[in-house]
Amino acid sequence: MKIEKETQDKIQELQISEQTLQNILLQKQAFQFEMNEIESCMGEVEKSQGDIFKIAGQIMLKTDKKSVQKDLEEKKKLVELRIKTIEKQESLLKDKVSSLRKNIDDSLAKKEK
């Protein structure tokens, strides 16, 4: 069965969209891992009674608890924003992939008749 050029183009676009979606899901997973790390650090800082140290490059610096908490809160907000942005991209791409699949299926079904 010979596939029309338009259908071939849609199949290629579908493959590219699926690969892009896979990359977005990997990015989302990485940010979720980072979020878990931040939340874990926030819990440890909250429990701490003594000195707090922060790694800056290859050195460790003594710092105050409020400063570390503020930094972690800012990082958390930034990662939350990135996750929301990625989720929007993910949703749009899923819709596109679904639409392309339907179009391809319809085109192939018409060709078989």
C-alpha cells in the first residue's frame, strides 16, 4: 500500500512530536527530583538546632538558618514554576500527538477502502 505524501509528512511530524514529548517528560522528571531534594533539605534545616553549612562551589560556608530557608523557598518557587510550564507544554503536545494519530488513522482507513 502506497502512503500519500501528506500522510507521510504527518507520520514524520508525529514521530518528532512524540520525541519532543519524551524529552519534556524527562525534564519534568528531573525537576520533580530536584523538588524532592529541596523539600528534603527544607525539612532538615527546619529540624536543625546547631550550625548550618552551605556548599558554595568547592567550599562549605557557615550560614544562618533564615538565609538558607529563604534560598530554599526561592529555589522551590522557581522549580514549581518550571514544572507548571513543562506540564502546559506536555498537555499541548499530548493533544497534538492525539490529533495527529487520529488524522493518520483516518487517512490510512480511507486508503484501505
